[in-house]
Amino acid sequence: MTSITLKSSIAGLNGEISVPGDKSISHRSVMFGAIAHGETSVSNFLPGDDCLSTISCFQKLGVKIEVEKDSVRINGSGFEGLKEPNEILDVGNSGTTIRLLMGILAGRPFYSCLHGDASIGKRPMTRVTKPLKQMGAAIDGRETGQYTPITIRGGNLTAINYQLPVASAQVKSALLLAGLQAEGKTTIIEPQATRDHTERMIRKFGGEVSTAGREISVKGGQKLTASVINVPGDISSAAFFLAAGAIVPNSKLLLKNVGLNPTRTGIIEVLQQMGAKIEIIKQDSNSFEPVGDILVEASKLTGTVVEGELIPKLIDEIPIIALMATQAEGKTVIKDAEELKVKETNRIDTVVHELSKLGASIEATTDGMVIYGQTKLGGGTVSSHGDHRIGMMLSIAALLCQGEVILENHEAISVSYPNFFTHLHHLIQ
Ligand code: SPQ
């Protein structure tokens, strides 16, 4: 574990950047490339640690994948082309890798074992293993299938109708990937809309998926065909600079080629609710995932309430929203966000603990947090706790601090944004 000393009390952030490729879409582009027939090429792929874990797992499953910087070529031979791995599949820190991979492996007639780091070892897997077992896969794991290592012997799946107990794109996606291999039509009912990248990918690779309200259905036995994917910039990475642009006095930033999928744009809605000067320019809605450029300028923000249907549209942005709230006028309440407790860290606890160290006035609640605004942040030693989003949020917090900030375990940021500090320094100059 290493630490970094961060610059505080800067004059403002100015300039433009293109944030790296979307993590959720990058994972899925490799997975779909692997289960489709033919050569898929991916550009603007995110070469972050999580997506590299996905590539390495599929290579161990016998798929030929070539990576050169942010370009990837995948030679898929359909679900049938996947081979029994003779090594453990190491997903590293990535929840998306393990949960979606379970859906794929549930349909394969061979044995596999999935494992990850200490954080993955604490994240709940029953939400995926339970419905996959109902479909017919033999799955086990520590504590009766709840935690990694997870073992799977798949094959002969039968379609199910399944009401998701939590709003989770990972569980939905795992079931869609299993459903593509099952006998019959699988229907998933979501409590709230979650990111729909998997549905868009199925269509992009020539498959069919139907959606009616909160119900998503897929028929088994479909043949997917290779595609060409240009990954849009990650709005969850852009969020750190959108927030910085809004709260660091004298800032003006242009973020180019940001993914604007409506199931992910909750951060923009919250910035607008808080009164930020933010504008979407040059939007392209014709591509399989909409993209656009976003201009943000520092302005006075007011506190807000973030809750309900909005939560799945910004779940990964809550740490940086909490930081924005420390600078807004009045109180901000975040609720209906219990899911934060089962991310890379318990993000209610880590946000409250680390921001409190810097002098924020913030309280944890059972399903979120309450933040009192217009606090002056001091300085001190903080930690990412190995969580990339906590590390980036604290790096932006440091820009507002009156004293020096030492960030421990900053390398966790490479999970989703390997060139984060290069971009940050570029905008400070
Ligand atoms: O992949 P991982 O580790 O779960 O990553 C996170 C993140 O902050 O990057 C969550 F910790 O994003 C998830 C997100 O929270 C990525 C994701 C996806 O690609 O489908 C969906 C969300 O998780 P969930 O549990 O709500 O399905």
C-alpha cells in the first residue's frame, strides 16, 4: 500500500478531457465478443484492472483475445467455444466480472472455480447463485453459496420467471446471459430500472430481447454474431470532474465523448437539481449507446434529496455527490441506497468516515446519509480503503482542503480510471 500527497487550495480547474471508456460496457464487450461467433473489435476499451480481469478470465476459458492499449480483438466461437479452465478464474476486485461470468458459466457443461480479492470475498453472491440454481446449474460457495470461492458445474438450464429482490444490473445481466442458453423464455422483473447495457449488447450482437415496463425477456438458443464496438466515455468517471468543475471555485471544464445512457445519467439530474451550471452539447443518440460532450462551470449549489428511482441511475456516484453536498447551501439527504453497503467497501461507512476526517458534517443513516453544507474542509490523512471511487472522491476533496491531504492506497483508482491523476494534473495547470 502506498500513499500520495495531494495539492490543496488550487485556483481552479480548466480545460477539456476525454474520460476513459465505460467500465460496464467494456466488460460486456469482451463477454459478448467471447460468446458470439466471429471476430469482435472494440475501440476505446477501458484498460483498467477490472476489465483486464475479465479479459484474463476469458483467456483462461480458451478465448483468443488480443489487447493493444485501448483496442481489443476477441475471437468468439459461441457459448459452445468456451472450454473448461484448468486454473481458478481470478476476478480481482470486480463484481461485474464475477456476477456476469456466473450467468455465462451456469450454462456450460464443465467445472469452473471463481475467486477474487478480499473485497470480493465479502460481497453477496446468493443474489445470483440462487436464481441460477433454480435454472438448473450446480453452484456452491463459502457459507452455503453466499461468498467466494464459487464453484460452478453448469449445463441444461431451464428458463425462469424471476422477480429481482434488489435493483441490480449485475443480477439482471447474469440471468439474461443464462437465459440465452436456457430452454424456453426467461423473464426478469426489476423493482426499479437499472443500467440496460446488457440488453443493448444483445441487440448489437444480433440477438433479441424484449422489454415491457419493468419486465425483460430473452429466449434461449439464440446465436449471436460478432460486432464492432466503440465504447463511450464512462459517465461514472466523468462524475468526479463534473463535481470538481461545479464545486472548485473558478473552474470551467469540457468533458468529451461521455456516455449518456438514460439509465446512467442520474448524476446530471442531481447536478441540475442542485443548481449547477451544466450543459450537454453535441449529443449523438444514434449510436447503440448515446454519447455527448458536457460543459460544467463552478456555481453556487443548494442541498437536495436523492432517493427512489433515481438511486440505481447514480448508485456509483453517491460518494462524489456526498462531497458536492458538503459545499452546497443547506442539507442534502440521500436515502433508499442500502445497496451502497455491498459495494467494493461499505460506501455509507467509508464516505462518512473519510469525509468526517476532513471536517465534513455528515451522518450515516440506515439507507444513506445526511450531509450539512457549506463546510470548510481541513486536511489530514485519508484512505481509499482499496475502493477506487472513494479514492477519486477524496482526491477531488483535497482540491478544496485548506491543508495538505495524504491519500493512502491511491493505487485502487486504477480499477476504473488508470490515468485519473494525469487528467487531474492536466486540468489544474
Ligand atoms: O463491478 P463492481 O465492482 O460491482 O463495480 C461497481 C463500481 O463502483 O464500479 C460497484 F461497486 O459498479 C457496478 C454498479 O454498482 C457495475 C454494474 C454493472 O456493470 O452492471 C452495476 C452496478 O452494480 P449492481 O450491484 O447494482 O448491479
